[in-house]
Amino acid sequence: MALVIQKFGGTSVADPDRIREVADHVARTARHGNDVVVVVSAMGKETDELIRLAHEVSGVRPGREMDMLITAGERKAMALLCMALHSLGVEADSFTGSQAGFITDTAHGNAKIVELRPERVKDALAEGRVPVIGGSQGVSTARDVTFLGRGGSDTTAVALAHALGADSCELYTDVSGVFSADPRLVPRARRMAEVSFDELLEMTATGCPKPAMRSVEYARRWGVKLHVRSAFTWEPGTWVHEEDPSMEQAIVSAVTHDVSEAKVTVSGVPDQPGIAARLFRELAEGAVNVDMIVQNVSDHGVTDISFTVPKEDLRRAVEIGENLAGEIGAAGVTSDADIGRVSIIGAGMKSSPGVAATVFATLANDGINIEMISTSAIRISCVVRSQVLEDAVGALHTAFGLDV
Amino acid sequence: MALVIQKFGGTSVADPDRIREVADHVARTARHGNDVVVVVSAMGKETDELIRLAHEVSGVRPGREMDMLITAGERKAMALLCMALHSLGVEADSFTGSQAGFITDTAHGNAKIVELRPERVKDALAEGRVPVIGGSQGVSTARDVTFLGRGGSDTTAVALAHALGADSCELYTDVSGVFSADPRLVPRARRMAEVSFDELLEMTATGCPKPAMRSVEYARRWGVKLHVRSAFTWEPGTWVHEEDPSMEQAIVSAVTHDVSEAKVTVSGVPDQPGIAARLFRELAEGAVNVDMIVQNVSDHGVTDISFTVPKEDLRRAVEIGENLAGEIGAAGVTSDADIGRVSIIGAGMKSSPGVAATVFATLANDGINIEMISTSAIRISCVVRSQVLEDAVGALHTAFGLDV
Amino acid sequence: MALVIQKFGGTSVADPDRIREVADHVARTARHGNDVVVVVSAMGKETDELIRLAHEVSGVRPGREMDMLITAGERKAMALLCMALHSLGVEADSFTGSQAGFITDTAHGNAKIVELRPERVKDALAEGRVPVIGGSQGVSTARDVTFLGRGGSDTTAVALAHALGADSCELYTDVSGVFSADPRLVPRARRMAEVSFDELLEMTATGCPKPAMRSVEYARRWGVKLHVRSAFTWEPGTWVHEEDPSMEQAIVSAVTHDVSEAKVTVSGVPDQPGIAARLFRELAEGAVNVDMIVQNVSDHGVTDISFTVPKEDLRRAVEIGENLAGEIGAAGVTSDADIGRVSIIGAGMKSSPGVAATVFATLANDGINIEMISTSAIRISCVVRSQVLEDAVGALHTAFGLDV
Amino acid sequence: MALVIQKFGGTSVADPDRIREVADHVARTARHGNDVVVVVSAMGKETDELIRLAHEVSGVRPGREMDMLITAGERKAMALLCMALHSLGVEADSFTGSQAGFITDTAHGNAKIVELRPERVKDALAEGRVPVIGGSQGVSTARDVTFLGRGGSDTTAVALAHALGADSCELYTDVSGVFSADPRLVPRARRMAEVSFDELLEMTATGCPKPAMRSVEYARRWGVKLHVRSAFTWEPGTWVHEEDPSMEQAIVSAVTHDVSEAKVTVSGVPDQPGIAARLFRELAEGAVNVDMIVQNVSDHGVTDISFTVPKEDLRRAVEIGENLAGEIGAAGVTSDADIGRVSIIGAGMKSSPGVAATVFATLANDGINIEMISTSAIRISCVVRSQVLEDAVGALHTAFGLDV
């Protein structure tokens, strides 16, 4: 008999039919002899809807009131799911974040868990009942209702899995797992049966949309095995766990891509110590997240510095660059939003020389120019023109033998 | 400076525009130097919507989960109203029923207040803040969330008015007060500037739709002055208070009507002691609410007993009557759903003989036959054919000088 | 037997209960022997909701698609109202704007009626049926679905009243009529039994929120008698019709106010012919709606020009002013958004000298300074500090004998 | 360059994010050089919601008004999708069923297409535009708006594919294709790359939930190739086409199950000609759909007849049975709702003897008793106790080599 945490996202419980289907699955899991703890998000887009309502009502939105408002969403979902479970003969009790023992700091809207005392959850389990917990909720040390932020239900689930010593933590969503590439771009992409925490973190950092990065970080830290799977097809999905050193590792597991960044180039920068440091310090102080950086070889004492930033930070980054350019006598600042990034990820890259060469050769072969490169131990990312991004993803997926 | 309780019903806060308009009114009241405590219902028809969702999801709906679900409604409204107040520069804090100190019994869905400890509400007032309380909510002695039932927000407001010693309790709604007759039937009906608790209770009992009877009973018991008024036109409405013995009283203040009852007649009942008592005891045991009763004079040792019951109880009443008729040898049971009841209400009737005669003459004059009559100290009700009900209401409204 | 047009706004049909209540009223009107044509808006805030959805979905919103989208709202309301009428035994048919014969130009989003051929409406009436028409809809000369704009249901109703020769046109809303002042500011304001087209147009132009000005203009042009009344209390409201020369007219009928405008002052303007003309021509070209204008007496060859504009146009007005100030050598441009306007309206002002003097004396008496003045034959408007606006409205309401 | 019909169901366009994601996919398909015609259902559960509203409003719901009401749903979805396409630079026009040329009979609520004249759709395609058609809509020969019924969007798509000579018809939904068994019961089930029309029809008839049977029948009749796939993961799904006689066929392709039926047994029936015929004629006249039938060997001149009916028809079936039992002198009628049906489907069964034997042996091996059996050329169905249904499905899935 296992203890399983099952977390259901908004689309999984978007309407009465879906809630009943979820209840059916929870009941089946319990009937097969498992202890089940359920974590549930607000129905469908209800959290967005509540935030929108708040914006329509007022330009001033105190955090305490926003959290009071937003937590109404999970409250509905968890009570309804309990009713659906009762109608299947499964005794279930709903618990708010506060009742489930999630003590947080007072950072309304994005509260951090400071302590977890799930006594009522344990009591319910001991009585053979299914506890259904509102995700992303807590109560602050000042006794106010708090919200853990978007994607916080995953965190609630992972934290409970850790605290209760669960055997696994299932994150149900509207996709059937993690794919070796985005199937819209690469129809021959395949669902991965398993992926390591490190690989998945690199993947979510470079464009893979789910699950939320924060919960994967928690799961890695606490060693909580995740199972990312679909609440629509219910087929087995992708297991996420520690890398297993005894297994032979695929050199490349997945190809990801994103178009969320833009490139900024400061040209004609005097090639003196400290100039680049000053640029990136000022960007950091301006809350601009710099990702990739490339500096050209100095040419007659001047050089070009290029870097990428999220598109929403582009305007701010250019302003900071222009201000600095004036002071340090640089030639100018240009920007380019028409780029895309393709990344290959694989735990086996650590022990496989020559991967980068294959990347370069593959892209060159297709006439695709690489504008910037960055690497980690298990990832190689290349910036290319956005127009050829789709081709680049497909070519690399084929080159590394990932096609179905 | 006065302390005012302002309660806003669902239509008053149905959407963001309405919430802002309500906030504007609360802010104006505070700006005029009053302390204000706000009680708010769920937005629009949200409570109905939540109940409907529960019915769609499950045939089994434990009270604990229903109350967890339904209380999400006021939670949204109160948080949004607080935000709207903040945007007008009014500091406001939302409180759930539990936070506001409403301790109830454990009768989920229709909980009764057993104690009220509004310390946090008092503290907020002392700091010059506007407390906004979710209506109809509490926490049970077993520490579960409870709901006071439909119309419970009025009760929350009256209870707070009593506990805080408020100067008045304003019940905002979508009508502009209490009328001397239903303006749909009698366009020349007028809004009453004031009405006594006793009169209003008789009126609500005989068809006047608002406010909820239970809250009027509480207000009478605790001597809380009510002001029933519109959150749409904002004009002054109807004051409800103790009868003032020094004032000259109108003999008749209002004419009400309803078509919610049906008539049952058990004919040919042996005229023996205890037969009627047995009939009405069995109806009471069958949870049938009998309202008016008429027994004909005995004719050759048998008599007819007629009584009215709510239409939804009609079928059950007839069954009980038929079962008994067999046992006691009565001739049969007939029923008639095509009746209406017209009532005149007025505190001055107590000291004015001849009112009934005027009623009978007025109806007779219009050729309207009276089928049943019942009276209280301040009310006379007549059952007539439903087809002539509208005529009866208009004729009595004119006869007693109530036309504008 | 009369032919009555009954138009129900969004709040009147916001939910199933309201739709049934409206159907009940329509059925009663028909039962009393009238022919009824119903015009219905979208339920509650549905039009806003649809527009919001469109904004969430796309930054590009072609007019043809917007009108296809928005007209879904009235379609729902009209079909549901027909069902409710059928359940009361009243035969009713819903008609889209196209089916009802509203031919419009192709100005999507704000189409103008170019022809009205209500044959199907007439046929339904002839068969004793109640036609229920979707408000604010038409079909363009290019055969696309069109929308007449916000408040267009009133226009639909007035146009049908004219085309069908209706005896009256009832505009049902959530307030109980037109008031002699805003009851929020002046609780002793009273509902006006009647008002002339001219007075009501002046009132809506100076802050009275309902009904929509455009429909009043149509009604005046076509001589359609309006009855503005409540779909919540159903009491008789305010009749709007031609001024009756035989009646003695109240000198002042109502006091209105608004805070929607801001004041702009161009100071130190050279006092030369054509300068002011140029300023206001450029403002007109910049689509700034100038309302009141005051020019100081020239002082040493320079003068100050002040004018009011809607607050949403303020920024643009100041820019235009500043550009011009540079060219013509004016001293500068200042603006002030902290103003309010109070207006008194009355058809009897035309024949009553001394009204302005009473206004000035009344405000002076309360220590209220008048910053700008504008008048029409039946209106006097004064700009005052927004902080004293409420006092000004109340003082004038009392001074002209309007208190209940 | 291909002509592709893409049909998106309600969950695929449930909210603005989803509509944008769908637009992105349509745009990508067009960008790859295809002509695309889109068919779209109402957003999420909106059709259910509209029907629910109608039920709340009225007990009388004329078909003409219901269809006017319901078609508002697709109207919204198609207009919003067009806007989203425009924002991606794709010119698109929405068309109602009427505008797209769907002429139907006058059977409101479940209208049949009598003619399809898609001239405006063809014109839009010829101009390089993407036509977006509201699914399940038409206009009747009496010029009223009609609805094709639930699941009618699939029919709209297939009919357009046929009329326009499309290369394929993609049905996007929330599951990723057709599975060899329900993954909830058999986690090792696999998505089928392809399936024949005949197999899929047998599957949907015996419990496979999607796509709607009616559209598969149309597709088979017209030879329209279907591609059932996910609008969430966008991975390639299941192709549905004519059986290819040259291919080697799997003996068994899928295992389906359902618990929607109940068993009725009429016992002690006199074993005379015509008795059974009379029973089933009366059931047919009572609109009871009989599915499987088993008659025991006669025992002393009497026999037992068992048959299955949908659970919602059970009560009616028992009544009919009991009435007849009296007349013909049968012993009695019993019913049993606690049954389940497992079916194996495979085009290869036609040429493979011994399949039934394998079924029986497999179930016997697991101690599962078979209560009734029915077969077609490509299907064998067995009724078993509902408690062992899950085991039966799993055992047969394994026995016929379908496990991944």
C-alpha cells in the first residue's frame, strides 16, 4: 500500500464533468489500496478571473485583500471535489491551507512556507479518509490568509509529499507528459518516460512550459519523485527523479526552444577593465534579467558586447545601455527582438565530447547561422533568427536520434 | 457622530460597477462623520450558482462541504469591496464570519448564532477603519465553517447592530422600500415612510417579499431600528421601528396578497370531538404547514373542514386527508389551487371597530366572493378566486384611502 | 387598446429570476388588452464581458467580428424572454435586428439606422403574438451584422415606437425615474412625475445618468412619448414628452451635477482678433470636446482664456494649448481637474427673470465661489471647487423649492 | 498544398489563452502552405450553460427559441477566433451556419442537413482567407435558425470536408487520440496510430467516448479521412480511414467497456412461437432500446429471456415486461443494473477462427463468469459482473497482445 499525493491543476477541474472524472480517478486509486492526499487548484481560469475582477474594481489592491479574494477559488474546487468523492462512497474532507497547517511568511501574493504542521491531514488519513487540500494557500504568522503565488499548488503538493513521506507525487495537467520537443514544431517528438530533475530544470528554463520550475526545485531538494501526467487521457506520463548513475544516459534527451528573449548590443565599447562589469551591475540594479552574454574580440581597442534579456525588459535594458554608452564613450546601442533560442539538453553530455561540434555541423548543414551560444554541463543553447527556429529544432531533434 | 450598519444584498454588489458605487456610498457616509460597519452578501446570484454547481457535481452534499463552498461567495464580495474603499482613500478590512466573531451551532446550512464576539470589528472601528463583514457566515463550536442560510446577511447585520449598539441598521436592496401594495398590481401604491415591526411581520407573512422575515424578528426582539432602502436610486426608503403609542395610527397601512397557497376541503366529517384535532395533528406530523382553517356549521351531524396549505405541500396534505377520511368515515377530500389571498394590515385596526365590515362591503361591491377569512389583531385576510385577486387588492387599497 | 413598446435594459434581465419577472410584467400588460412589442438588451453586464473577452483574445479586433460577437448577447436575452413568455401562455417570437428590419450603414460598432422595415414585427402583432426584438442590432447594406453602439437598445425602442405608431415607449431600468437631484447628494430629492424633452436633454448633458441622450433626441425628433421607470419596484416613473405650453411651468425642475470635466487656462494671451478662434479650431481638430468657455477682460493687451474639457481629453487639450502658446506668445497653460459643475434646469426659466441672481446669492450665502458660468435658455451651470459641489447642489435644491 | 478542415471542440477553445493557442496552430498550418477551413464549437461548456439557463427560465422551451439561444455560443467562439487570427496576420472571416450555406430541415434541436451551398466559404478560400464556421448550425427551409444537435460540429466539419473535397479532416479534442483500451483501467493501453471506420464505429458503440458516432458514420459514407488529435499536446493522434485490404490486419485492435446498460430477465415464459417477438415489439413501441438478447434452452416448456437496455430505460422496460408477463402467464420479471460489458474489436477477426475461444479461456482463467454474449463480424462482447469488469478488460488487453 502506497501513499500518493495527487495534484490537479485548473483545467483538470474546470467544470462539474471534470470534477466528477477526477473524483472517479481518486476513488479508483483509493480502491486499489492506496492512501491518497489530493491537492487542488481553482477551477479553470478562476484565479485569473478573480484577479481581473479586482483590477476592474480598484486601482488599489492591498495584498491582504487580494489573498482573501483569490483563495476563494481553491475553496470552491476543494469542496466540490469532496462532494463528488462522497457520491462515490469515498469519505473526504476539504482543508484550507490554514487548516492543513501551511504557516507562511507575510509576503502576500507570493508567500513562502515557513512551517508545515499537517496534523489534521494526518488525522484524516488515519481515519481512512481522503484529505483534499486547497493548493497554494496558507496562513501567515500574522494570522492572515496568504497565497503562495501562481503555480503554487505544485509547491503545496511537493511540500505535503515531503512532510508525509509520500511514495510519489502525481502532478495532473492537460498535457500527457514532458516531450522531447514541442510537438507543434516537431510532430515526431515523443513523450519521455522519465527525465532527471537536472534535465527538467534546464528544460523549463529554456522553454518547456510545464511543470512550474519552482516545484521541480523543491522536489529535487527534498527528493520527491514526481509523475507529470494527463487528467484527460489518464495514460502514464513522465517520471521525474534523481539521475540514476548506474543507467546508461542518453547524450541528448530533449530539444527545447523559446522566443521570449531579445538581443541587445552595445557597440564600440572601450576595451578597458571594469567596463563590462559596470554595464551588467547597472542592468542588475535595474532589475533586468540578463541571460546570455557574448563579447567580441577587441578590435583596435574597442569591442561589442551583446546580451539577451526577456522581451518585457528590453526597453529598460536599452535605456540603461544608452545612458551608460554616453558616459563611457561607446558608439551606440542596438536591439533585436527577432531572435529565437534552441537548446539541447541531456545528462549524458557531461561524458560525451563532441556534442557541440554536432550541433554546429547540423545547423550549418541547414544554412542556419548561430548568433550566440551558451552552455551548461548538460545543455547547449544557440541563438538563431526566429524565422529559422522551427527548422533548427527539427534538425537537432533528428540529428540526435530523438525522432520516434 | 453615529454608528451605522450598512448591509448590501447581492444585486447591490452584482458587478464591479455596482461594487464601486456601493463603495462610493460607504465612503460618503464615513466622510459625513459616521462610523460605518458594512455587511455584504455574495455578488449577484453567486450563492445560487454555487448551489447549482454542487448539484451538478454530486448527489451527496455534506453540510460541512456545502458551507465551505457557499462562503466563498461573500469572501469575494467583501475583499473586492475593501479594495474599492481603499481606492477612495478609506481604510477598510474584510472579515469572514469567523474572524468577526460569529460563533454558531453545528447546523450546517442553517446555523444559529450562539455567541458573538466582534473584538476584531471593534478594534478596526477604534482605529478609524471600516470593517467589511461577510454576511451569513460563522464558525461552529466544532471549528468548522458554517452558513446562516438564505437571507442570513440581514441577520448578520442586525446581530452586529445589536452587539455594537449601532444607531441604525440600513438594509440596502434593489427596491426603494416597503410599499402600501405591490406596484405591479396597484400602480398608485406608495412607498411607506415608516412601518412598525409588527405590521411588517404581518406583511412579510402575507406576501410582501422583502426584507427577510427572520431578520425583522431579530430586529424587533433586540429593538434594532431598520432602514430598508435602495442601492440603485439611493433615495430614503422605509424605516422600521417599534410602534410609537403617541402617534396617531393609520387604521390600514398596507394591502398585501399572495397566491402561494391552495385550499383543501375534507367534506362530510362526522361532527365528533377530537376529529379535527386528529386531522391537524397528522398534518403537523407530516410537516404540512396549515395556515387558515374554516369549519362549517354542522349539518345533520356532519361538517366540512377547509384549510389552506403552501402549494408545495398540497399533494402531501391531500394524501394525509384521504387516509384519514377512510378511517373516520368522511365523505371525501377535494383541493383547489386556484385561490389567492388578500390581506389588509394596520396597527390602528386594534382600536377601530368596523374594519372587517368595510372589507366585506368593498369586496361585495365589486362582486368578489370571500371564501375564507382569518384575522389577527392587526390583520384581516380573505381568500378569493385567483382571477379576481388583482381587483380585490386595488379595491381595498382605494377603500382604505391608501391611493397616492 | 394601446400599442406599447417596452424596453428592458441589462440589469432588468440580468438573471433567470429577473427574466421571469419581466415576462410576468409583459404578460400582465398584454392581459390588460394592450399590444406589446418588447426590446431587450443583453443580460446584465454581458456586453462588457464580451468586449473584455475580445480584448483578452486579441489586439486586433475587426469591426465585423466585434459586431458578430457582441450581438450574441441580445440573442440570448431575447430567446430566453420568449421562453418565459411562452410558459405564461403568451405566444412570443424573438427577432434579431436583421429579422426586425433594421437596415444600417456599415459603420460597425456604432451603426446608424438607414431604413426600418418591421414587416415581421407587424405580422407577429397582427397574429396576436408578442415580438421580442434584440436591441441595438441591425444588418448593414453590405449584409453584415451590425451593432448600434452602447445604449442602442433605447434607440431601437424609440425607432420601433415611431415606425409602428406606438402610444408610448416605456424604458425600464434599475432606477425608478428621473430625480430632481441625485438622491445620494440630496436625500430629499424627489422623483419627477414628468419632464420635457428639452429639460431632460439639458439634464443628461449636465450629469443626469439616464436615459441615454441619443434616444431622447430621437424621441424628441419623432415625438415619441417616453416613460422612464423601474423594472425592480415597477412603480410609475417619469414621463418625458413635449413641453405643454398651457401648463404652468416650474421655474426650476431639477439640479444636476457632474465632476467629469477639468478646466484648462491659457494665460497671457495677446488680445488680438482670431487668436481664440485658432485655439478652439485646433482643439476641435484634435477631437477635444470643449464645453464651457470664459475669457477675462483684457488687461494691458493680454487676456486669460479658460475652458472645460472632459477629463479624458485633458492631456491632449493641454498639449494643444502648449504648442499654440509657444507660437502666439502666450504666457502659459495650466489645468485644474479638481472642479465640479452644478446646473439648474427648468423650462420656466425662459419667462422668469432673476433666476441667475438667486443662484449667485444662494451660493454666495454658503460661501461658495463660482469659477465659471454658462447658460442656455433653460439652464444655468456654475463651475465650483469639487469639495463644495455637494453643498452647492443641496443649497440650490432647497433655494428653488424642490425639497420634498 | 493541401486543403485541411480543422475542427476544434469546446475544451479546445474554452478560454482566451486556448483560443490564442488554437489560432497559433491554424496560422502555422496556413503558413506551411495549406488552405485551412476552421469549424469551431461553443467555448467550454457554454452550450450546457445555455441549456441550463433555458431550463431555469422556463418550463416551456420552443425549439425555434432554443436554437436561437444555443447558436449564440458558436457565434462568440468563431468571432473571437477570427480576431486572434487577425492578430497573427492571418485574414479570417467568421460565418454562421446560415452564411456558410447549411440548409437544414425544420427539426429544431436536431436538424438534418438537406443541402450545403458553401459559396461564401469557397470565395473566402479563393481570396486566401481562412473561413471560420460556427459548428452544428444551419438555417431551415422555413428560414429559421437551426441547431444540428450535440456533437454536431463534427458533422459540420465532415460535411464541409466532403463538399470542398478536403484532403483531410482534423478533429481536435482534449484527448490525444483513440486508445486500445481506457488508460484509466489499463495504464499499458496505447494510442492507436490508425483505425478503420468499421472498427471505430464498433468501438464508439461499445463505450469508446470519442469522436461522436454520427460524424464517423458520415465520414465513412463520404470517404472523408479523419485525424482525431489533441489540441493540448498537439502530437499526432489517430487516423481513421477505410480498411486497407492489402494490409495485414491485427486480429484484435482494441478492448472497450461500458457500464451504461442493465439486464432484464423475464422468467418462466411459455415456449410458444411469437411470444418473444411480442415482447420485443412492445419494448420497441415503448422506445426502449434493446441491445443484447439471450434466450435459455426451453425447460419443461418454459424458458427465460434476458436482454440488456440502457439504464435510463430500465424502469420502462421492467414495466412493459411485467404487464406482458401477466398476460402471457410468465413467472416474473427481474432486473440487474450491476453489470458491465467488455468488448474486443478487430477487423482481422473476420478471417481468424478461434478468437471467441481465446476470449472465453482468458476470462475463465481469471475466474470471470460470462453472463451474456453478442458478436458482430468484427466484435465480441461479453456481459460480466461490474465488479470484475476492470479485470476482464485488462486480461483481454494482455491476452490479445495489445500491451505496450
